[in-house]
Amino acid sequence: MDNQTYGPYSGQEIEEFAEDGRIKATDLLCPEGGSAWIEAKNEPTFGSLFPTHHGRPATAYGRNRRRGTNARSNAGPVICYRR
């Protein structure tokens, strides 16, 4: 942990970072302007992007398989992360 804060980023960017491995399950997320940091794996909006204890993603990275779209893209949260 380098205690660096990055962002703010859109929800879509956070999802892309998680898929690329740039944000890890133990990195901390916080809404812009917020003060409560939470581990990414426990964050309600993005927690499903990180592997379960079985080593597989809890979901297909939040993508709607039927339509092939990103389920979080329209949510629009602005998030900072800290490692």
C-alpha cells in the first residue's frame, strides 16, 4: 500500500481498472468528497468485480450478458481509490 489517492474516476473507469487489474480487491474506494474508505471487494457497487474466495469473479464483471452492455456505465458514481 503506497497510501496514494487516485481519481476521481467515473464508475465505468473503475470497472475498467478492476478488469485490467489496476485496482485490487484490497484497494480502498471512496466517493469523491466522501470521507469513508472501503475495500473495493466490500464496496456495494463494485464489489462484484473482484474474485470470490474460489478465485472466480462473482459476476461477469457486471456486464449484462443478454445485451452485452455494462450494467454500471450509466450509474455515474465518481470514485477515488487509494492503494
